[in-house]
Amino acid sequence: MVAGQLALNTEATSPGVFFKDSAGNLVKVGPVHVGTTAPNATPASGGTAGNSTGEIWLDTTGSAYDVKVWDGSAWRSQAGEFVNVTGDTMTGDLTLSNQVDLRFGEATANGSNYVAFQGPANIAANVTWTLPSTDAAVSGYALVSNGSGTLSWAAAGGGATGGGTDDVFYENAQTVTTNYTLTTNKNAMSAGPITINSGVTVTVPSGQSWVIV
């Protein structure tokens, strides 16, 4: 073949139309090969294994549907460059710019409402919050920060309550059911009576106090 000439390959596993370019390369025009093995990997008797520059292959291995192009020496693709909508793994940071929402939709059968997180309009400096490695050991605990971006579980501070708009009463449980140690350099106060279950220990570190009124 000379530059500009066309050739037709009728081999059943990788048919196609080809032409030779000015550099002497055999370029496949089409069609796109679809399958789990590369085109022309097992040519018919008398054929030659190999591929031409520009040849396209839709690799369906594992239902990944990865489009690959032969560059003259290897199959190249954008695998890993796009997020699969059916589920994927990010290996780098994901940035949502300009207060774009991170949304979590309800079950499709229930409608199209969602809950979302959104960044503030103005941020003085970058902040990263690191989540705790385990769930809270006690129901009702909340995430608190150490002021340096590390989050941990701690008892949620309860405000005063009352009827209507009253905020008069501070309420606490009457039974200690789980071992507890007062936070370092903190005192504690509870409204009695208080019962500590058998086998349960409340530890008050030296220099601290727990007052029951």
C-alpha cells in the first residue's frame, strides 16, 4: 500500500477499513472494536497480530466500558480520569467550588427531596476536620472539636428547658450505667439522688470534684 490507499480487513474478529498515511502508518478508520480482548489479538490463519495507530477499542472487561486508542505502541485510555456514576473510588481531593451543595437524596420511591451540606460564602483560611475513627460509645454524644480540626465524641451540652419558652430546668439522669472518668481539669455536678449500678465506676481524678446536690 502507498500513502492514501484504502484497505479492507474482512477477518471476522476485527474487521475494518484502513488507510496508509503520509508517514507510512496504517490507520484504522472504523468500526470501533467492542469486546473484552484487544482487536486483532488472535488473527485468522495467515494474518498478523498487531494494531494500527488511531485504532479504537471499547474494552468491556468487567462491564467497565473503557474506550482505548492505539497510539502506535500501546493502548491508551482515560481510565481513572472520570467518576463512574454507579460507584467509584476517589484517590485525590474532591473540591466543590462556589458553594456547590453536597446532596443526599431520599429514596426514589418517596420523592426527590434531599439534604445537603454547603460551604460558607467567605472563608478566611483553609480548615480540615478529621473525623473520629469509631462511633460514639454512648447514645446522645455529639462531635466536638479540639480547636485544631480534630473531631471526637463527647457528651452534648444540654441547655435549660421548661414549659413554653421557659428555660429554667437543667435535667440529668438518676442512674450511672457505664464507667465514666471526668474530663481532665474539669469538675462535675449532678442533681441527686444518683445511683451507680453494680460493677460501674465513676473516676474523679486528683484535684477534681464531683458534687451531687
